[in-house]
Amino acid sequence: MNLYKSAIMLLLVCMCNVGMAQTRLQKFNNHAQTFFGKYVANGLVDYKTVKQNPDALNNIVTEIKFVSINNYSATRKKSFYINAYNVAVIWNVIQHYPIASPMDVKDFFDEKIITIGGENLSLNDIENKKIRPVYHDARIHFALVCAAMGCPKITDNAIMYTTIDAQLNMLTTSAINDATFIRVDNEKQTVHISEIFKWYEKDFTSNGNNILAYINQYRNTKIPEGYKIDYYKYDWQLNEKR
């Protein structure tokens, strides 16, 4: 009987811990949703106002420290890390604001700037250790926004685990049909694309298709196969609301 009671108590403790973890995740998601909705518009971030009123951002970064995700489903972890990345990018900008570009900050992507469950991580750690090699989903490149104008536009919504596939499809479709992001020159039969496709080529071709085939999956107007691919220079200017 004592063993039985002990087992029940252990199960209840585990369930309680999972419940608390999920509550913290939901709290973080809700606060991130409110934050993005208030300070992000038309793909730009109102860094100046955030700098003047940093409490909401600081509180979210503090929340991230205590979100233990070990027992989360893969989908929950994926959405959490995407949101955490975008929050951390904005937080890192604010620490050095005003700046003209994230590249003005030494080791912007490599410095350990955020703590998640006791683990100190850089932006590159989150992207290249926690997301890309785990999920093998090239759509994340249209959700992770590095504070530059050359990035796909940051969304004013947090990524929720219940709707993550629909959100990633929407963000990918929006970017790939944006004439400033995918620049088609029909006269020269050339398509000028972001260097993101060069830097992360393996992510976009992992299924055996070429980059153009990946792009055409999401294009409303398909690009002919014979078109030449060229890369335009990445714009590192800060994605700031002005």
C-alpha cells in the first residue's frame, strides 16, 4: 500500500510539474503575443518606444529563464524557440539602441545573451542548435527575423504551437510572393533572391529539389525552370519603424 501511495504521489508531482511548465509556456506565449502586437507593425519594430518603455520586454526575457521545456512536445518546443529567438533579437537591439544595424554590435549573433532553462544561449545557438538541426524545416527562415531589412518581415503575432504549421506556411508564402524579396526579371529571365537561400542552401534542397523548385511551391505565379538564379546583396539596415 505504501508503495502504491508513493507511486500515486510521484505521478501527481510529475503532473503538477508538467502543468506548471505548460502554464509558464502559455504565459510566455500570451505576453509575447501582446508585445509583438503592440510594437510590431508592417514588418517593422518600434525600437524607440520599446527602449523608452522596456518593462514588458524585460519581463518576457525574465519569463524565458524559467520556461523549462524538457517535457514539451516537439511542436511546443519549436514554437517556443521561434518566439524566444525573435524576442531575444529585439532585446539585444534594445541593449545597444540606437544603432543603424545589428552588424554594428560586436558578436550580435554569437554572444550568450539569453538564458533558457538555465542554459545560456546566443542567437546562433537558438537557430543552429535548437531549431535547424532538430526540425529540418526551411520555413523557419521566414519566421526567424534577425533585425535587418533584408530579413523576411517580422510578424506581429507570436507563433502558437496550435497553429504553427498554418503560420509558417503563411509567412513563407507571404515572403516568397513579395516582389521585394523574390525579384523576377522576365526580360532577362533571371530571378534575384535573398542570400538567405545561399547561406542555408542545404535547408531548402534537403528533399532533393533545387532552390527554384522550393520557391515555386509557394509562388502564386511560378518562375520558369530555365530562369537564372542570382543573389542580391543582403540589407543589414535595422528593421525599425520610422
